[in-house]
Amino acid sequence: ALSANTTTNTGMRLVRRLVWDNIQCQEARARFYPTCTPAASADDKNYATPAVSADDNNAEKNIKTKRKRRKSDNDEEKTKAVRHGGGIGKRKQGEIIANFLIDKVSTKVEGSRDEAITYLNSGSGVIDAAGGSGHVSLGLALRGVRSTVVDPRPTVGRLPKRDRKALRMAIRRRKNEEADSTGGGSTNDGDPNVTVASPISELQANPPIQFSTLRAWFASKPAGVDTTYREGTRVLNEDDKEGAKEDNESNVPICHMCSPDRLLPTCSGIVALHPDEATGCIVDFAVKHRIPFVVVPCCVFSRMFPNRYKSKSSGEIVSTYDDLVDWLVAKDPSIRVETLPFDGANKAVWSMFVSGSTCNR
């Protein structure tokens, strides 16, 4: 057996220590050292090839099965622990955020959900900041709310195939309903097994629409952000590294108040689900310009943002999720916090800037 002094005595290095049971040792011995197995004697005919009974094999299989099952359970628990949504799908999270935004805006305009949707569709619509694949915009689109996903990644707004199909089927179904109501007949040739995220009764007053995308940074590029990861840059070698960075900086613009896209000056609201490094920038922008917003923060990034303090007097750095939420709430007296119905990072930081708000766009 190799010990801790093996390297000193023999020059060998212990790479991995394995613990085998009797059956595994017998199988390995018979497989790798067949010539070293003692010859069978008259009294012990089975000594050369150790007998392994069916019961032993079954016991070994049961042990392996339990090990695999235990490993699978541990992996599942770890996955649930690190997921921002606690295991629930991104599409469902997007629907929850969309409904939350519409409900808050209906309170702001003191009207119904239809009036809230009309308000959200004004101007350039809702900005889905750091929206990634666009699941929040999917939830808004199915409810008839116009939105634009703004994200620096090349996959901005690229939903999974099943979600793209759900939106396409919802739009097609609405067109077929309109054709039926005008006597034009139905031409629905879609897959009946595909379900739409929202019930048809909810979509009747506000037909589903396609959302837009813009590959850009929101408001500004956070200092210290990994642009290679966020912008999807692939550096082939050291000679191309500097050129790739310069090319990337010129190709991925920043969406701000004076950018050519003209999205932010007339947007009706800002929504962000787990925007990572852009969290503080999004809230700062919304507070400065008094734009209604809903942000669900996730990662803290305390090392990337060491200048975030719980309070000016304490000098303690924002290092936990609750610290981050409190730090965001302290940016304006109108900001509130509510817990959304899913596990993980589920606190919505929001404000509609209803009372005493002045637009500073």
C-alpha cells in the first residue's frame, strides 16, 4: 500500500487512493494477474479462480445502484441550490415577472390590466435589460406587451426552440380567431400538443406579439466585467487577443439616452430578471430618469464592486443577497421589495414613481 512517505522512499507519487471490497479485489486479481494465482490443490479446487456466487453479484449490483442513486440525489440537490429560480423553469419565471409588472402598472394608472398594457405599449415599450434569451419578453409578448431585449451576448433574445414555437403558435392562433370572427374560416394547422403559456381568454383583448432584440450594453459597461464571456468573444491566440478586444468594443454598442436606437428616452418601463453585474446600473438609471422598473437581483459580485457599502457610516461591504437588496432599496424612498412565488433569488425590487415623482429624461 502507498503511504504518505511513498514519495520520499521510492520516488513514486500517490495520485489516487482506491478502496475496494473483497469481490472487486478478486476480480482484479484474476484479470490482471492470472499467472500469479496459486495452483489449485486437491483439497481446494476453486482456489485458483475465486468463486463469486450469484448472490454476491446481486449484492454488488445493489451497492452500485445505491451509489448511483445517492450521487444523482446529491447532484440534484446541488443543482437546485445554485439555480436562481430554485428549479422552476425560466419561462415560468418570465410569466411571473410579466404579470407582476402589469399588476404594478395597473395600480400606477389606476385602471384595469388592459389599461396597464396600453400604458406599457406606449413609446418604445418595455426594456428587458440584460434579458439573455428573452424569457421575460416572452411572458410580456404572450400578454400583448411590446418589449425589447437588450443584452451584449450574441444569443440575445434567442429562446429555446419549444418557447419560440409556443409564441409562434399563440400568434397564429390569434390570427385564426380573428379570421373566424370575420367569417374567413380557420386555417389552424399547428401542433395540437403545443400548449401556450397563457390562456386564450387572457389573450383575446391583447393579442400576442413578437418582441424585439438589441445586442448592446444597457446604459453603460460595468467596470471589471468579463467582456470575453458577456460579449461572446473567442480569442484564437495571443496575436489576435488585442485585436479581438478592440473589435468587440466597437461592435457591441451601449444603449443609452442618446444612442441611435432611441429606445430609452421613450420607454414605458424597465424589467430585469437576474441581470448579474448590470443590477446596480439598471436601478441607478431608472431612479435617475424616474422610469418605472422591476428588477430581481441575483449574484452579489462583492469582489467586482468593493465600493458598495451597507451604509456610509458602517463601511461594511455589501456581501450577501439581503445586503444587495437593502443597498438597492436605499437608492430612492419610493423603492419597494416583494417576494415572488418561486425559490432562489426571488425578491423583486421595484418602483412606479407614482407620488412626488418628476420626470428627468
